[in-house]
Amino acid sequence: MTTSAPEVASQRIAAYLRAEILSGRIGPGERIRQEDVAARLGASRLPVREALRILEAEGLTEHSANRGARVPALTMRQVDMLYQIRERVEPLALVDGLPRVDATLLDRLVDLEKRIEAGTEVGEFVALDREFHLLTYSTCDQELLTSMIVRLWNSTQHYRRAYLAITGLSHRWVAHAEHNLLIEAMRRGDPADAERYLAGHIRRTRTELSRHPEAFAA
Amino acid sequence: MTTSAPEVASQRIAAYLRAEILSGRIGPGERIRQEDVAARLGASRLPVREALRILEAEGLTEHSANRGARVPALTMRQVDMLYQIRERVEPLALVDGLPRVDATLLDRLVDLEKRIEAGTEVGEFVALDREFHLLTYSTCDQELLTSMIVRLWNSTQHYRRAYLAITGLSHRWVAHAEHNLLIEAMRRGDPADAERYLAGHIRRTRTELSRHPEAFAA
DNA sequence: TTAGGATAAGTTGGATCCAATCCAGGATCA
DNA sequence: TGATCCTGGATTGGATCCAACTTATCCTAA
């Protein structure tokens, strides 16, 4: 999760495409042609090929031989399963990092949550919500676990945005309450409650999503 | 999980290296030089590079710029976490596929378990045990979930073998009992019991592993 | 009119060559 | 004597060219 520009071309290209996909500029089902990307970024196709493999590892693209790369278009059933996985896996990171949560981190979470509650734009909400949750896992130093969680967020990001674009940002008080209860449980250092509120939050989001099949591929 | 030889060189090379790593012929921490592999398989370095990216996505290798690829050497703490993830994630696949479990599959599981109980060699046990568990997930058609589970098994395979090499195959009756209870719960189509026995089996294995730090990297 | 197949354009996969980087060993200087 | 800098070998990263595959289009025939 470094923000500085990587010195290696394949990493730089991967970062570019990652941003394109996560922002929604490249949507599910859309094809990514190696030559297009190479020409746009002033490189040969070779580092683009490597970049696409890197993104495949992150769940952002899928690859089939001689047919190129595209952003996976997930069904509602697949996204539902990804949320079930999140519900079980993310509490592990939260509880693992809980002993190292300090006042500075809690302040940042409170600040982020305020900005989330004040926000009016869907794209902004998606970004801030992602930042909020990933920040709650930032004290977990189990790289294998946190990278898996980032993959899960990556794969489902588009459908979160699509859902919010449909429902709008009104009636979000439930999510805000859950976020604040999560922060409070973290402040108390209570692993059971932290896991409870987090799992409940993810589960409720999943249920809401399943009420909007129009956010998914046909 | 196709067994036929892939037509694409990068896939074929990936399959070769995958077998080398899973069998233990390439161990944790060991470096994989592109030229070595290319020369051995009669290809150029390019498809080897792609193969290493594919394996990286599967958790079998790790990559750093200009420093090449190697098989990750995990600490006991990391493997313990992977087992905690397995404990929470694998029951999802089991329960998801449970309605489609039929008599033929149960027969195959019973047969496999008999061969596991009759086995005397560690390498054979590791392979059969893997086959047994992955077979219990074979009716789960959620590709995203099952591929994640395969990755988890891949990453921990070496340490299972190392553990068994230390402790031997005696006193394995607990695992056998757990396997048989799992089969029986699947026969009844009971998701609660199936999840219970599976999670317990993984958890107990994790506990046993944590008693043998000598199986891990320093 | 439509189904089928041949063909051609477009795209990806692979090989070879060159450039950039890393690492170990030794020489130089304080 | 010790640390630092430099240099050469080894290895990976990238560019260009060619081959193989996929796919869409157009023509032919029923």
C-alpha cells in the first residue's frame, strides 16, 4: 500500500490500471488490451503483461489464454459469497491488531467517520468507507491476511458503488451507528464486541446488497 | 484443477513448478532462477516469468523487483493465521456444496479415508489428506471460494509435511475419527455438524502444529 | 434466407537481444 | 585495522520482432 511511484515499469502500470479499475473507469466485463495500455503509458506490451498478472493476483482482472484480460463481471451469488468470506475473515484481522490500537488511530477513525457522515457524493463515500475499514485493520501485521482482505475489497468495490448509486446516501444512519459502535468497542479493547459489530455490519450490508440484483451482471 | 497438459507454455511451466514446490523438491526460502527453469524446460525466460507471476497469485512464490522469485518461508505465526483463516473459510465451501453431495461422492470419500488409515508413508498421507478434503468441497461451485481454499492448502502444504515428518504417522486415530465423523455428517446432510467437525479438525491440527516450532523457519 | 466454412484482420504468446539493477569481492584511504 | 567505495559478474527487467491463436466477416451453397 505504498503511494510513491514504483521504479519498476510493471509495478507502475499495475498501479495505473488498479486505480482505473477501482475508480470504475474500467468496469466489470470490460476488456483490457495490452497494446492500448502500452501505448497510453509509453511502454512496450511486456511490462503490461506482467502488470495484468499482478492485478490477476489481486482479483482485479481475469486472464484466459489467447483471449486477453478483462475485469471480472461477478454475479450476485458470487458477491454474496465474497461478503460471507469477508464476514468470517475480517474479524480475524481486527482482533489480531486490537492490542496495538492507540489513541491516535482512534482519532483518525473518528475523523474519518465524521467525514463519511458528512459526505454527499457516492464516489467519495466508497473511498472513505474503504479507508475507514482498512484503517481498522492497519495494526494487524499479518500480511497474508491483510492482503487477502484487500483482494476481497477490490473484487467487490464496483458493486458497492453500483449499489450506492442506486439507493443513494440517504438512510445511512444504520451504517454510521455500526461504525461508531465498532470504534467504541475498539476503544474499550473488547475483541468479542469488536468482532460482533464488524461481522454484523458486513452481514447487514450483504443482505442489503442482495435486495438489489440490478447492481449485478445479467 | 485440470490434469491435461496445458497448450500454453506459461501454464505448462507453472504446472511444473507447482508440482516441484508442492512435492517439496523446492523448499521454503529457496530461490527460483528464471534461466535455470527455462533451460530445463526448453523455453525462453519469458514464459517462465509469466509462470512465476501465476504461482505468485497462488501463494506459491513471492517476487521482489530485480531480486527474483523464491518460495516463501513462513513463520509459525503466519502458518497459525492461515489455519485460523482455513477454520473459518472452509466450512463455507463444505456447507455450500452439501446439498449436492451424493452417494458416489460419499463412497469415494470413504475409500480415500480407508487408504489414509492404511498408509505408512508421509508423502502419501499428505497427498491423500489433501485429496480427501478438497473432494469434500468438490460440489461447491463457487470458484472464488474454492480457489482461495486451494491457495491456503498450497501455502501450508510444506509445513504439514514437515510436521508429519517429525511426529510420524502413529497416533493418528484422532484425525481418522474426525474424518469419519465429517463423512457421516455429510451423509446426513447436516450443515451444522459438518461445519462443527470440520472446524474442529482444522483447529486441532493448528494446535498440534503450534507444538512443533521446529517445523518452521528460524 | 440461412447455415457453414474459408479467410483475413486483430490480438495475444514466445524468442532473442539489450539495458538496468543487485551483490560480492577486492582495493583504497583514513 | 576497519570502513567505504568501486568494479565485474550474475540476474532480472524491458523492447522489438515473429508466430500462433481467436474472432469476425464475407462468400458459397443448400
